[in-house]
Amino acid sequence: MKYPIFAALMMLGLLSGCEKSIQQEVQKNTLTVTAPFKQDDDIPAVAYIQHHEIYNAESVIPPQCYTKTDGVNNPCYACHQTDKRDKNKPNQMFDGHLQGNYEFSDLGTKNHWKNLFIDRTELVKDISDEHILAWINQDNYSPFIEKLKQNSDWQGEITPIDNLAYPEKAFDEFGFARDGSGWVAFNYKPFPSTFWPTNGSTGDVMIRLPEEFRTHQGVYNRDVYLANLSLVEIALKGLDGISVPELDEQRIGEDLNQDGQLSRISYLSKRSHYVGDTKDELAYQLYPQGTEFLHTVRYIGVDQQGNIYNAPRMKEVRYMKKHRFKSKAALASSYYREAKEKSFENLPQTLYLGDKGVNNTFGWLINGYIEDAQGQLRPQHEQELAFCNGCHKTVGSTYDQTFSFARKVTGRNGWGYIDLKSMQDAPNVGEDQGEFLTYMTRVGGGDEFRQNQEMLARWFNSDGSVDKDKIMQAKTLYELITPSAERALALNKAYLTIVKEQSYIFGRDATLVEATNVLQHIDESQSPLEDARQYVWDMQLDWSNL
């Protein structure tokens, strides 16, 4: 559904007027304009931010949606899904028709992610390896937390985790934060392919349940907490039961396996209610109210031997909290409201809550922090935060508006900090072939844009076809999706130039050269994907044979 042309023209006219005032301000040296933005013809991102002018009202359309499919290459299926096999699923988005169809508003037909079309070769050539290594190995999380604590005016969340920059210090064997904060890291398969290290970033995700899910008779109880975390996994994935690290039923105070005695168990079956001090019921494919997620997006660490790891320095810290539980029926109303707004050709709306971030209107508060020009984490501006709704609002593939927890290694082996060397290329539920092999086959490359030359050289044949045998010989995900040390350093340098520009509203992807498989403008001549190239897919993994 397209928005009226006159509305787009009116918006462009208003923006044209404000652009002149912005350029005048630039000329007064109020702002420092750095390459590649020319003072006379390109307005820098910081100017839009400082003047509170909206650069891209359609920032919920991520850069990947402008990829050229040429009718056959399909990266779209990973987000846009219409899977009606499960009549009980709460996600009622059913947007599989968007696979390769470029159904954008008039405003959205222009690709505003201009950072995709910049060759950063010249910008990075003077950044030495020593400089970038020193940069990425700094902890910018701890000082950020201290700054928030000391800010008496701050009304948003504060999420301290001791030594989060150094995960081996922060978490124990099963992912529990050693500082007693209640955060628990889990081992999950990165979403294809934006979150593959070879495409620009490393990262991790932690979950935290409300206090009553962690206590028994008012006292912290690790067995209770681990049981409830496992029950959340059972509920979200729709399982009958899972393996668990050994739980003591006597400490929990319930006979969980119904064998008539309080013993130690290593398997937990589905049940109607959570345990401990909470009275909440399990809800199919939904988290309990008060669930929190913390997601750090990091630079690509490179050690002295050239090994890849999660660097201490964070590009972004992303936070979600389920502030309100919505039933399947209530969520259906929210999806209907979204569809109704689009039918009336309204531009996307983002509900800003000041320091608390944004409300996605599906029960979640979303907040985010990003590096300032000096590398210190800062709250994201409203325009930068609006970007988050593109993935965590109305996307057909998500589980309760989230991605990572549904992709956790199921059961006991999934508790612990993310470790690519411990995972193989598990297939998706209902499929036989490894997920990443399938993805590269369907996309025609090692990233959505088909421009990761290292992945093309490593896993594809000279005729452009996937080298299936070679991929299947890879023993771990680490082999499949981590870059060479040389590429890692280059990607880190490319992203650093974006940090120095503060040009996030123009795109955050750490691309090295100008994208060639991405459309700058959509028109009706663009070919939709062939029917045979569109797929029904579940992001959940089948770990049963691994």
C-alpha cells in the first residue's frame, strides 16, 4: 500500500526549507562536517539530529530490504513469513508476501541508507592496525554504567553487569552473572546473516526474569531461577520438556517430575505454572511480564594469533523489557491496528518515552545506546531508536517480537555464554539441511547484499553456486561465519569512520566498499521473486541430532 504522493511531496518541500537553514548553520561552523559529506551539497546526520528534523520517516525499513533480488536471490524469507501451520501462534503478522515484492510507501521507495553507497577505502587507509586494536580492546561499558548511576536526572533503566566487557569474568559455566544481578547469558545461533561476525559485528544476549521468578519464600534460589528459565524456554518453543542442569526438587519445594519424591532431576517437563514465588502461568510462545533482554553489539576481536572473539568495546547496547503482558487475542488486536493504519496510508508511528526509550505497542519497551564520536556510549536519539521498531514490532518470523532466545541451543547445553565453536550448523525445525548452508544457497552469497567477497571465495564455486560439500565439512559455526583477521580489522576500521561521523541515521552497516546489489530507488520495474524462490521457514532450530 502506497502513501499519497502529495503527502510525500509536502514532506519533501518542508524538508527542503529546513535543509537551507541547516546548511546556513553548518556554514557558521556550528557543526563540523567531515568526509564523505560535502558541506555544500550533503547535510550531515548530526545536523538532522541537532535541528530535530526527521531524515527518514521510514527508518523501520532496514537496509537489507533494498537488496536486489533479481527475481531469484532471497534474503527476505528470514524476516517475512506467513506460516499458518500452527493455529495457536501469537504472531499474526503473516507478511510472507513481502518476500522480494518491494511493497513500500512512496517515501520508502527511496533508499535513505546512504552509508551503503560510500567506498570507505580512502577513509580507513590511515587507521593503523595498532590503533584499531587499541580502540576495540577498551571497555566502554563500565564507565557508561557509572555515568548513568551518577546522573540523578536519568529516568531510564540501568543495567550493570560486572566485567561485561570480559565475558569470561562476568559469567559462570551456565551463564549466570557472577555479580548476582540476575542476568543470564545463553548460547544461541546468530541470526542470518546480519549478526555473523564476518559481516561486521560480534555480540551476545542475556535474559533476566523478574525477582519473584528467582526466589522461594523471599530468598534467592538458583534452582528455582534455573527451573523458571527452562520453563520460559519450554513455553516459547512450544516443547513438552527439555534437559536441564541438575535441579534439586527439595530446594524448589515441588515434585517436578511427579515421581512421588523430592530428588535431583536433569529433565524438566512442561507444566501449567512457573515455580517459586511467582504465580504466573506459562503462555504459549510468550514471555512472562517483566522479562528483560540485554544485547550487546561489539567490534570483532582479533587476538595475537588471529583468532576472532567478542571484543571488549561495544558498538551498541540494546535493551528490551516486557512491561505489559498481552494475550494472543490482545496481540491480534495490535496486529490489526497496525494493518489498519497501513490501509489508511499512514506513515509508521513510534511512541517515544524519553529516557525509557520507545514503546513498540506490543508490550515491550525498547531502548538503545550507541557510541558517541569519542567512543563513549550514549542514549540513542529518537530517530536512531525508531530503527529498532523495524525488527521488534511487526515481523512475521519473530517469537514474541524477539529473535535470539528462540534460537538458543535447546536445554542444558544452551546455558552459558555464546560460543560459536560449540555449535554446528543445525537445521531449522522441519528441515534437514543446515540453516546457514540453506541460507547461502537461497541468497546467493554470504550476506544479504552478496558483497562479502571473502565468503564468496571461501564457500562458493567459480560459477556462483554454493560449495555444499565444503560447507558440510565445516565442524563448527566458528569456521563458517567468522572472518579472517585482515577482514575483521578492515570492518572495524570502516565502522569507526561511521562513529566519527555520527552518521547512524544514514546506516550502521560496516561496509568496506559501495554496495552494488542494493537498489537506491524502487520502481515498478523491479522483478518480484519467483514463486519457487519464496519459502515458509521457522527461525527455531532443530538441535536433536547435534
